[in-house]
Amino acid sequence: MSATDRLGKDPPAEHSWPRRIVLNARATLTTLLRAPRQPAVAWPDTAKLLFAAAVTIAVVIATMFMLDAWSVRQARGLPAALLTAAGRFTNLGKSGYFLWPLGVLMLMLAALYSPSLARFWRGILAAWAVRIGFVFVAIGLPSLFDTIIKNMIGRARPFVVTGPDVWAYAPFTWHPRYASFPSGHATTAFAALVAIGAIFPQARALMWIYAVLIALSRVVITAHHPSDVIGGAIVGAVGAVMVRNWFADRRLGFSVATDGSVRAMPGPSFRRIIKAVARRLHSA
């Protein structure tokens, strides 16, 4: 793939690694903000989007009425060992567990990418940068949106007020006790499910288990109501799909078929790299 070209103009070879990070980051942002290419991703029409939104709202409201109060009451009676295990596992749903390692990897790749490298290795670095950058953005943007919208809504967490009052709201409070809907952990988990699954389809089954368990753990430890995690799952999944389509429209890690469907481009697998290196050594 021409991934080296997709990061923009190569920085001069004499630049130091901090300068290379800045130049490569600037070129990457320019690439992400460029106009879409043709064919573009086929989005659902307005009628289908409105119908999906109406169904989603109906499901969330029905869950608030029928399940929220009952479920958090039941969670209070679960065995202590299960509550302890859920409390430990639920921390794995924090976005920082994904964003910090991915951010460090992106900086390392930006520092390594230089025209002094052979074109082959620049292509490998650029291909990995595109994919790691996609996962970072696909998790980071929905998580940021969730953080803003949940504080604007201001729904109280379970038992913050007297009893499991599912209709207690204090909009624009900007306090963790009133930041229940949607669940940030569920947003992160389902965004990671979509993003990582888009790049590595083999990991989808494992990511489904992870995402569902994170969502359940939030209810088990009474940090959220069921409707909160449903809302978070929708925000995370839809947000990650939108980021994937944005990348696909610009041919970054994904391609768009003539019918508008999105497909992941073949990545730089270790087997493919070893074969390419062997061919180069043989021809040398």
C-alpha cells in the first residue's frame, strides 16, 4: 500500500526525533482532514437513521421503566465475592487502559518514521501508524463525547439519592455522582469491540466477551443502571463505526467497495514482513 504517501510529505532527514514527531503529527492531521475519495461509504438514508434512533430511544426508556430499579436492588444482594471480583474487573473499562498505550505507540512510530529509512520500512511504520491511530481515535472520540453528554444530562447514579431513584437528574452538575447516563466504561468497551474487531476480526469473539462483562460489571457494582450501559454501548459502537467510515472515505486502513461497503485493507502481518525481508535478502 502507499501508506508512506498517506502521511504527507516526508520530513527532512536531518530533523531530530522530536521534530519528526511534530511534522509527522501535522501531516497525519492534514491527511485525516482531507476531502473524501470516491467511491464513498454508503450511509443509511435519513428515514432509516430516524427509525433506528426512535427504536433506540424506546428501548432505553422501556429499560428505565421496567429494569433499572429492580436490577440495582438485586445487585445489592449478590455475594460479596462476586461484587469484589466485579469491582476489580470493571476498572479495565477505563479508556486510559487503551489510550495511553496507543498514544505512546503512536509517538514512537512518529519518532521512528524518517526518510533515512528504506521505503519498505517506512511503509511498514506508516501502515501500523494508520491502524493504531484509528483504534485510538475510535475509542477516544466516543469516550470524549460520552464525558461531555453525561455531565450535561446529569442523571444520578444508583442510590445517590434515597433509594434507587431512576428519575433523579441534576443537569450540568458536572459531578461524578450525577454522571450516570450513558456509561463511560460501556462506551469505551463497545468502541474497543468495534475498533479492534474492524482491524483484527479474529479478536471479535474475545472483545465481545470483554465488552459484555464490562457492561454487566457496572450494574453489578451499582455504578450504573442497565439503561446507562445500553446507552453507553450504543454511543461507543456507533461512534467507532463513524470513525471507521471517516478513515475509509480517505482510504486509511480501510477501502470502500463500489457498493459503498467498508473493508479492512490487509495489514503488515509478521508473516508478510518476514516473507518480504526474505525476498529482499534473496535478491540482494
